[in-house]
Amino acid sequence: MRFVLTACVAMILVFTTAVQADVDKGKSTYAARGCIGCHGAGGVSTVTTYPSLKGRNGDFIRKNLTDFRSGARKNPVMNAMAAGLKDADIENLADYINSLQ
């Protein structure tokens, strides 16, 4: 029984660390890619024509960034911004923005 409990605690710690690493990478990517310029610090835009991202869930972010990257969703600025994103970048950004709830 003690082994099972120890194994469960270890898995939780590994999962929590992995999720935090994704959030940290997403936060770094958010700053490095200039997302903060339009969508604001912490996902709160100060410009009314640019949407705030705080409160958006990860699935919403993932879908929209993927659509911007593929061209399925049209916006010249976002199509250009998303064009250089790798799948891992999109996952990390989605995790970071989801953490802003």
C-alpha cells in the first residue's frame, strides 16, 4: 500500500512540474513573440481593438492559433504572428493563457 501511495505522489509531482514548465515556456514565448504588445501584460489588453486573452481557455487559444497559422482564420497581423509558431509553442501559449483564469 505504501508503494502505491508513493508512486501516486511521485506521478503527481512529475505531472505538476511538467505543466508548470509548459506555463513558464508559454509566458516566455508570449513575451518574446510580442503578444504583450497587443494583448497586454497578463492577457489584459489596454487597446479596445485588440482582445484580452485573460479568461480564455486553452482549447480556444489552441484552435485559434492553429487556424491563424494555417490561414483558415484570416487576420493579416495574426496570420503573420502565428506563421512562425511550432506546435509546441502553441501548446505552451495555450497553457500559459489558460493559467491566467
